[in-house]
Amino acid sequence: MITRLSTLFLRTLREDPADAEVPSHKLLVRAGYIRRAAPGVYSWLPLGLRTLRKIEDVVREEINAIGGQELLFPALLPREPYETTGRWTEYGDHLFRLKDRRDNDMLLGPTHEEMFTSTVKDLYSSYKDFPVTLYQIQTKYRDEERPRAGILRGREFVMKDSYSFDMDDEGLEASYQAHRGAYQRIFDRLGVSYAICRATSGAMGGSASEEFLAISENGEDTFVRATDGDYAANVEAVVTQPGTERPVEGLPEAVEHDTPDAETIATLVDWANAAGVLIDGRPVTAADTLKCVVLKVTEPGAEAPELLGVLVPGDREVDMKRLEAALEPAEVAMAEEGDFRKNPFLIKGYVGPRGLAANGVRVLADPRVVTGTAWITGADAPNRHVVGLVAGRDFEVDGFIEAAEVREGDPAPAGQGSLTLARGIEIGHIFQLGRKYTEAFDVQILDVNGKRAIPTMGSYGIGVSRLMAVLAEQRHDDKGLNWPVEVAPYQVHVVVANKDQAALEAGERIVAELDAAGIEVLFDDRAKVSPGVKFKDAELLGMPFAVILGRSFADGTVELRVRGGETLEVAADEAVAKVAELVRS
Amino acid sequence: MITRLSTLFLRTLREDPADAEVPSHKLLVRAGYIRRAAPGVYSWLPLGLRTLRKIEDVVREEINAIGGQELLFPALLPREPYETTGRWTEYGDHLFRLKDRRDNDMLLGPTHEEMFTSTVKDLYSSYKDFPVTLYQIQTKYRDEERPRAGILRGREFVMKDSYSFDMDDEGLEASYQAHRGAYQRIFDRLGVSYAICRATSGAMGGSASEEFLAISENGEDTFVRATDGDYAANVEAVVTQPGTERPVEGLPEAVEHDTPDAETIATLVDWANAAGVLIDGRPVTAADTLKCVVLKVTEPGAEAPELLGVLVPGDREVDMKRLEAALEPAEVAMAEEGDFRKNPFLIKGYVGPRGLAANGVRVLADPRVVTGTAWITGADAPNRHVVGLVAGRDFEVDGFIEAAEVREGDPAPAGQGSLTLARGIEIGHIFQLGRKYTEAFDVQILDVNGKRAIPTMGSYGIGVSRLMAVLAEQRHDDKGLNWPVEVAPYQVHVVVANKDQAALEAGERIVAELDAAGIEVLFDDRAKVSPGVKFKDAELLGMPFAVILGRSFADGTVELRVRGGETLEVAADEAVAKVAELVRS
């Protein structure tokens, strides 16, 4: 097909939109792919819609190829099924809620587990019907607190969500691996640079879980990779290498000290070194101190929060996202002034593990705080610290928790060297959801023995509209976009940059031949636009290849520009064959 | 492609759903094309989604062919643009309204004039950019008072809406005619039986307007067709053939009579005939009486309603839909007891045109009430009527109005015989919208003379998801659906109805060959399902052609069934060629 710039509904902009911070947002708006309708809500202009549909098609082909069956659920949904799973409430402000004219509660679907599960329950009743994988490519709604970066995090967005239903765990594992492979093929075809990261399963419930993160400095997710291996994980999912246990026998006694003006870790270390304190025979660093963070934790359904003490080495901060992920679905908050007043045994700045345990507060420790490690920590009295407090001898903990920050250089698991940190954008998430939803809807299936069994689910999502932003983010330069052939709105941009009638006619011939060869062409046939503006637009719009009929056309040659790459001079009558070769390769 | 019934996510039902009244609703649910999620909100199961997408593709191809450019607006929209046009309020309960987490008013788009118009305003500024036609195929939301008949009138539905923008009326006319042609091609390709009816433009504003009505006894719209010509019109748009004017000179004087017990038209005619009254020398019929209907009309923005008298021949009822269409955008209600009490000159049952006029009430008459026609009507006093009251002599009217019911046999315009009545389902609507929205958004474009001009719009809609119900409505039989080749989920249904392994293997060969020929195949490969159930399912699902490997397979033949038509016996090795021929024809 041929689309002419003289009639295409498009206006490119030279200025960045005022609300745009990241390159994909700036360029997609400037190049006329998208247009803002409301915060986090975008219109898809003709070029943008073409690329969106092509991304959808790649996703569709690969999910069909693993046996996925496409259907389409409504976006406007009744409250009841989301009440069944508790998510009507759990979603909080993220859910768009509304009432219809009969005062019925409705919602705009943020995700459709309820619909998939209840539909399978309605249609299927025998193990012979399983396994089944269903999916949709659908518009979803989430009332994000901070919609950002254009279509990177929108409030109305397109998602592919699939669900597998299997009768047993082996089936689920197979469905999971099939999706894992399909996702790799999808992102490879799209030319996305990504990492597959172990992930926590979040509010969705379930067990095994991996995220596909597009590598991007503008990503909201931090993840780690091993220097010597293929380990990668979302920071929330990083498992700390535990400290080495050692016998407590023979370790020096713990000694309490007056420590005036040592309320912070830094001042405490200063005091210890000024006082000549040694831990394990070495001068003290922040890593020898033990921070006792007091939190309030509210379990789902609980009326009031309970106190929780979290112990982390003093050289690390508590990473609230890791802490929250570790304690989900409970809600967590730092203890406040009032909590300290209500619990006089909590001496602010001097809280220690012994005082917490003595007063019935649950204590969870960083995995480095193992039996035999010795610490400087609060002595549960004003201006008092204790030196050489040994875990497993002087205090016990109720368990371990992943709450401390992860740092560049931390050891990677399984001897894969150390961890490096990077930022990424979540483009896919696959996980073994299990029976959370099939149990909620009581999906009873007759198994091979004629007994009732509840199928297990896998859940697999791809942010389809987000992928378009990710491609723009990873593949642009300072002049504009640069689409992969597979999803470019048009594969070739033909520019007539020569005022001779002969050049325009040759351009018409070339686009007609390209079209006949099945190549999609964007044709800059605009009569009164300068070559400079045409070149700038071509770079901004970002088709993978451009054919320029410019000055050299008089000598029978045209320029063939690879976006972001080389420029070739080719004979005008060889241009079509050469372009076709590049497009197919 | 080949889809196997052994794995297809489908369950056919033998019973009609309890809430279904019309055949399309019953069959689409029973055949597993759609599934109800909430009143007027449906999920598209795999078969239904395939047909929906194919209908969309037919629409897309034909709108692209007339130069339409596809884009996609959000469904979730901010209030402001709909405030600009007043439709935030005007839509009343039909609009789904909601608030986001920051308490901003938002809505689910029922139609997108605001978005199209404001986007054109943003992108275009010169006459050189015009004409432009933009469209989308998009999910829309209307909170219908009575969602009915499955996807025939839903609250979430798919629509194709296009808008043309032209600098002048000639351009608009050309854009309108281009759409008219495209719509004919679309409905012809889909095999819909339809009529193109003159229509009122309704709340959308604008002038020339036609509706495409699919002919169906389950339609909500009544329309008329001429017996001798191509005239067709929605009942609201029927223009009454006016009565013949005649000189008033020489007509008998009007005479008042006591008419006890003659409050209704029937009793009044009885009285007149008993009293020997003649009108124009003939005995009296109801058509000689004149009904004076008293209404309350509230103009937009008016604080209180005003009285309006509407005169119609006594043999016809006032058709409230025609009346409302004639008075739009004003709101209309019948006068109530209180109104009669407040206006003592209104003598219930005896209201006449003279009393209305004398008291300053505006009077509009049916076009049959022309100068020189003589009537029996109320005398504005209890138990009193006047006989021989002549229009243009004894009373004047302020204008004419299309308010009386249209009847089978009424004269058609332009000598096209008489009118017949039929029912239809609106599947398309095209009209010349004019400058209502471009003026509301102040879309100023520099014209060829460098002056500012406001472009004029055409508006063109197709109910895409509704079309699927219409096809089911028009093309089913008592056994099931019957899709046209163009939009059937699969073109051929291959049924193995023979338990021999050889038949199953031959079936596999046939489907593979059909697939290789580019034909989409639904393959009933189910092992433990009886031939009878397979045949019933094939008829219910409604693929246009079926290949049956049954008893005669032993003799080397298969059955080739045309859905709703003949059954052929063909040699098994000729089946593929024969099917391919039928599919292409």
C-alpha cells in the first residue's frame, strides 16, 4: 500500500510537548503517532495505530502458535465477580468504578482473571477439555496515581493477557514454559533488548514468576544481573546470600556502653572507633552495627496493625519495595511518634533486638544476621548501646526477611560472580498463578478418576501499547524514531527532494513498483515542502528505510538510507530490488 | 487455518437462554459466539470474535477505499470537550459518567464528534489540508434504558464512525455520496437485506440524512417504502402529502351544536351521523373531525414549558416519535389535568383551534389541514362542537407539523404509489452534519483567499457488532445460523461422522488440503461424539459449507452440504476442489 504525506492526517512538531520527560513520549507525540486526550489517556493517530496493530499481530501469531485461543471480554464489567475475589476492594483507588442508570456498581476492567475463570467454569466440566489456553488483546483501565511518560504508563492501555488452565502442576509447568518461549520469540521479533528476571508474584498470588524487562534507563523497575552467569532478578525478588553461621562458643561477652550523641549509625561508628572497640578483632564499620527498624504491619482482615521489628546491617537501608513485597498482602508502615509513646519500651534511636523480643514484638532479620554474628546495636535504654551482641546467643529472631537494599557488587547466587544493577521497563510477566481464582469461583472439574478437581492456572501478560513506547525508547536517536521492519507503520519512506517533474514521476514509478512488490510505502509527495523539512520528517517518523530522489537523480541514482545506519547510492532502476532485499532480510 | 472442535473453546447449548427473545440472541448464545457478562454487555468467544473481526475488515477495506484514514480515540474521555458542546448534560442517563482518583469528571465515549473535531483543529489550519475523512472502529458505551436482544442493542458495542471535513457544501455532498456508495458496498458484501431510508437527523443536528435499515420483523424502527418507486423513509422522516387547497368562498357557514356524550372521536361521528350532518355533501367519518391535542413544549434553555396545540385529522393518532422528531431539540409532553385547571379556556374534550388562537397558544396543523378544508371540532365550551369549521376562513394556524401517524396505504410522494410499512434495524446512518461541532470548537481554517472559514462535517456510522446480530437475524433457520462466506468464522466445516479409522484419516487429509488451498476449516474431529450431535452442531454453528464423511465414505463419496441449501454427493478426492470452487464463487 501507498500512503501519501500530502494527504496523511499528520502534523509533525518541532518542539517537545511540555509534559514530556522521556524520549519515547517526546518523539511519539512530535512524530504524530499519539496525542494526549487526558492524563494517561492517548489517541492513536494513523501512524501510531498502524504500529500498534502490527505489534498486536506479532503477539497474536506467537500466542496462536502455542495453541492460545483468542476471545474478547468487555471492558465494562459488573461488580459481582470482583467481589467474589475481593478485588473490588483490594484494588483501591487504582480501579475505575462507576454506576449505571439503575445504580448498579460497575468497573472498568484492570485485569480479567475473574472473567476468564468464570467463563471456563461455565463452559467446561471434564478433564478431557483441558489443558486450555485463552487470551485476549484488549483495552484495560487502571487509575494510576502518576500516569507517566505517555503510553509507557497510561490509564487506558492495550494488553495481551492469557491464562492457561491445567489439571495438574506438570501441565501448568508445560503451559508456563510454552508461554516463556512464545514471549522470547515475540520480543526477539520486535527487536527489543530485554532481560528475563525472577520476580515476586505481587498482588496476583501464585508461585513461580518471571518478568520480561526491557532494558532502559527510563524504566521504573530496578533489576540485577550476575556478572558471571544468566541470573537476573527484579530487585524485589533478589534473594540475599546468607551470612556464614559460626559457633557462639568463645565469642566475647556483650558489653553495654554509655554512647552519648550516637543516635545515628555514623555517629555510633565514630564513637566505637574513638572508644577503640573491635568486632572480631577489626575496627568497626557501619556493617558491624545492627539497625532495628520498627514497623506497623496490618494483615488482610486484621482490625489493627501489629508491631514488627526488622533487623538489617547498619550499612544498608531498608528498601521499602522489597519489604512490602516480602510482607504482601499485609500493609506496612513505619512506626510513628505515637507508636513510640504508646510503647515505652521502644526507646527511639536505641531499640535493640532484646527489648523487642522481651516485649513480645515479632522480629525478622536480614539473612546476614545468622547465628554467631556479633553486632553493635541499641541497648533499649537512652544513650546506651551494646557491643558484641551475638545472634543465636544473646538474641533470637522469629525468621528472616528480604528487606535490605540490594547493591551493585553484592554476591550473585550460585557462584555467578557479583550483581550489577540496571533499570528496566516491564513488558511481560508470566507466572504460575495456581488455584487462587479457580478456588474463588469453585471451578470443579471431573478428573480422570471421576472425582472433582480444581484446575490450576498460569497467568501471562504483555503490555502491548507499552511495547510501542519501549521500542521508541530503545531505538531512537536525537533525530527521531527508528522502527524495526516488523512493526514500522511503513517499511519504506520515499522522498522526492528534487523539484524536477522527472523526479516526481520517477518517485511515482518507484512507489508503484514497491507497492506491487508487497512493500508498504510512505510517499513524501508534498509539492511545496523543502528537501530539508522532508529529510527531518523522514528521520523523525523513523521508517527503517528511505529512498531519496535528490540532486543525484539527474545522474540516474537515488539515495537509499538505512535509518540510523549507512546511506547507499544506487541506480534509480535498481532501487526497488535493493529495497525489497533489505526489507526481506 | 484449521481449528479442531476437539480443542476449540466452545460449548453449544440445546436450550435458549432465559433472557433471549429474538432468534439472533438465542442462536448466538446457543452456538457459543457470545456470552453475557452484564445486561447489554457481552463477551466475544472465539467463534464470535472471528466473525466480528471479519465484519470489521470488510468495513475497513471499503472505508479505506474512499480515502478514509483510520485512527483510534480513547473510550475513557475527559468531561471538558463534551461540556463545550453541551452533550455532557444533553446525553442524560445514556452517558456512563465516572470520576477518577483526583475527582475529575470523566465519561465513556458514546460517540466521538468532540474528539474528531478537536483533533482536526489541532492538526490542520489550511484549506490545502482538506478534504479529510477520518474514522475509527471502536468500542462505545451507552447506558441504554432497555438493552435488548443480546448484541442488537448493547451498552458496550463496536461501531465504525467516520467524519468528513470539507471546506464547502459541494465538498460535503461529495464526501456524503462517497460514504453512501461505500455503505452500499459494505452491506452488499455482507449479504444484508436493507433499505436506504430518508431520516431525520435527530439529536446530532444537521440536514441531509439517510439511514440504512436492515429489514427485520424484530427491528425497532418502522419505515415506509413506496409501492411504485424507490422512495423509502424512516417513519419519523415521512413527509405527509398535503391536502388540496380550495377557495373558501361559498362554503357553508360553521354551525355550533350541543353534543352531549360526544367526547371521543367515535361518539362525535355517531352523533353527527345521527344528526344528519354532511361535510362536503358526504356523511361524516372520523377523517372529517379535527383532533386538537394540547402539549407542553420546553425549548432548550427555557425555564418553563409553553402550550402548543397540534391539529390532526380525527382518524389518526398523534405519533409521539414523529412529534418529538419534528419538535427536536425541544422536549414534549402531553398537557395534564393541572394544565387544564391552570388554563380555564382549555375545555377538555372540546378544545378547538379558535379557542387556542384566541388565548395566544401556538397552533401547528397536520399538512392535510389546508385552506378550504372543513372540519367538525371542539367549540371551546362543554358539550359543544362546531361543524363546518373551515381552515383559512374560521381559523388560522401558525404552521404545519409532521405529527400524525403514518399508515399503510398512505400516498407515497412523487406519484410513487402508496406506502407500505416495514420494520428494520438501523445498521448505518449517514448525514450532513454541517458546522455544529466545528463551530462549537471554533475550528478556523484559512481558505483559498486567506480568510478564516469553518469547515463543514459529514457524520457516518455503522453498528459493527450489531451487524453480526443482523446477519444472524436475517439468515438463520430453525436449526441454527448461516453465515455468508465473507464473514463466517470458518468457510468450511468438516465432519467425520464415520467411526472407521480410514474416515478420520481421510478427514485429516481433506482439511490439510483445504488449508493448503487457503480455506479456513473447522474440523469436527471429536472421537466420542455421535454423528447426530455433530450434524446438529454444524447446523447450529452455521458455516456456509460442510463436508461430511459419513456412511457413503465406504463407497468413496462424501457429502457436501450447502448450509440452508442443497446437499451434493461428491467423490472424496474431488471434495477439496469442489469446496474451493464454492468458496470462491
